[in-house]
Amino acid sequence: MARKRDFLSFWDLQDGEIEALLTRAEEFRFLRAVRAPHATRPGRVLGMIFEKASTRTRASFEIAIYQLGGHAVVLGKGDSQIGRGEPVRDTARVLAGYCDAVMVRTFGQDIAEELAAYAAVPVINGLTDLLHPCQVLADLQTVFAHFSGGLSVRAGAGAPASANSGSVLPVLRQQRYAWVGDGNNMANSWIEAAGILGLDLMLACPEGYEPDAKVLARARQTERGRITLSRDPGEAVAGRQVISTDVFTSMGQEQESEKRLRAFAGFCLDAPLVARADARAIVLHCLPAHRGEEISDDVIEGPQSLVWQQAENRLHAQKALLEWALG
């Protein structure tokens, strides 16, 4: 029996599958650049459940399934019976009867896990409070494309040159990574990726805002790479090639905004802080950005920012993920 390919975290991927997804995402980026059709999953239907607001997740998944030849059904916060108390397992069974895969953007990781447990079709974690693996997949693609030069396109042909997924890991491991800010779902997914791929990652978080302890422990158990924590943003970015951040106040935490701004004083990715990184360093932010809080305007608009390519890569990474999940 074929394996049901859920993607709730990076641990759901087998050895080599992250690298294969990144390679395929790069191929999709070039297929779109040359306007070559790539409807590899015609007629497939993706159900999308949103309990949180979304720009990039909704647009990237809806456009991705459309360009793969399929269709999306979108259930917003007030559109499904989940919002009126229907058990998640009931929704899972019903949507599995209609759709070929389900993507959920919600609060608790347990909701995504329950959907996957009761749905007979693949379930993809579009974001939970614990993890955001779809975004970090696109971030890894951005790192690979930048530091490897990406894929070339055959002269006169509307298809990318053959790619070797074996080239991805060496490029990713040659970089040193920094996370500055809240130990949130993005930080947790970076930690998972670092533990699986063997990356050198340092995270600078204020006291009381560290990453999830269980996520960190599991990643360290692989004994691959190096994952360290710091209280000092300057120490975290020093000599690093990839610097990432996110908002200090995520959805659902608005009442903590003033307290968080005080706690994160000095953690803004501004020009003096970025200057401590490697001269060829790139800056990433998953968006939306609160300019002047976690990142300064001159940095996000500056020459080291790859934020806009990073955002576009959500589309290409989502295509690769959907193609993989749909088999």
C-alpha cells in the first residue's frame, strides 16, 4: 500500500526528500520563468482550511494547485463547521471524501495532527503555533538558489537543465545560519531543518522567549550540525551567511505587544547588526514585517535582503510539495 504523504513537520520527510523537494522547487521556478506548462497533477482538488489570516500561504497554495492542473476549495474561519464546534475528525473524514489533499492553517499542532490521523488523504501543515515547515522549505530553497546560482535553462528549450538533488546538501551546509527574535513556529521549523540536514544554526532569543524545548531536544538528538542558543543578537549574527527573523508579536499574541516590544529591545535587524554578519550574508523575513520593530526599513529594502524572492519561492516550494504529496 502506498505511503500517505502528510507534511506536518520536517520529520515526516524521509532521508533525501527535503533535497529532492528543493531541487524540484527550483525546476518549477524556471518553468514558470519561461512560461512552460507544468500541469503535472490535472484534476486534483486541494481543500484548504484557514483558522488564521493568510496572504502568502493562501495565494501560493491556491495558485500552485491551479498551475499543476488542479483546483482549490477554500474554507475560511467562518466557512466551515469547525468554527461551530464540529469535531476535527468529522471534518477530516468528510474532506477526505471530496479532496485529494488537505492544507490547514490553524493554531494548535494537535489540530493538524488530528486532521492527518482521520483523513485518508495527505494533510499539509500550512502553519500552526508550533511549526511553519512550508515557509522554511521556501527559505531553504532561497538559500540554495542564491549560494549555488540556481538552475540554468537549456538554450532554446522550455525546461530547466537536469538537476541533481545531491548538490543541495553541500550548498546548504556550507552556510552558517542565525535566527534573531522570538523562538516561535519559524524558529522551531528552522531547528528541525538544522537537526535533519546538519546545519550550523545559532538562535538569539530574549529570556522567556526561547524555542520549544521538545523541538530543540529532538533536533539535537540527531547529532548532526550544531544548534546553539544565545541572548546576544550580535553574537548570533557574527560571521553568519543567512540571517532570519520574524515579527515579535504573532497572530493571537496582540495583547502581549507592549510587553514583547520591551523584551525584544536590541533585537531589531538593523544595519549595524547586519554589518556584523559575513559580507555576503543574506537577510530573510517570512512576512508580514513590522518595520522598525524586528527589522529596519533600510535592511528589508537593502541589497542583502532576499525577502521578495523568498516570498515568491513559497509558490515554487508549494508546487513541489503538492506534487510529492499527491504522488
